[in-house]
Amino acid sequence: MYKIYPFGEYSHGLLGMKESISAVFKIPIEYSFQFIEYLATKNRVRGHDLCPCGSKKKIRLCHFELLKEIINSEKKIIYENVYNEMRKSKWKK
């Protein structure tokens, strides 16, 4: 109505989730499911693993601090819920 989008110009539904994840974590949209899957299923960050953002770098050289902060906080529950919604819809790509 007013042409103002308070939460950004994201699509509706799961595509919007993937777009927002991509924007928040500054990763390509095609890696958003992989990134959320890592956040939801891991209980600790291993620095020698490849980063789930698709950069082909080790986590310790890429998103280590961000992943560690989220996995060790209450925010993890939010990402678990988003992951479950994405998984339920079978929309991984």
C-alpha cells in the first residue's frame, strides 16, 4: 500500500526464508539450506571442516565466529525451526 517493506523485499514462504538467510549471513542463496542445516544439526563448530557457505574455505578462516556464537546461544532453536520447515517441504535446492 505504501511501497515500504519493513522486513525487506523478500518473497513469501520458503523462498523468502532462503533469501533472508542469504542476506543475513552474506552467502549465495543456493547455500542457504546447507548453512541452516549446519547450524541446526551441529552441537559444536569444527574449524577444520569446510564452511557451509560454499566458499570452499575451512570454517576457521571463514564464518567460524558467527557459527560458534549461534550454536552456543539460544538462537540455535530458531534455526532448528527454520531447518525443520525447510526440510518438511523437501526444498533443499
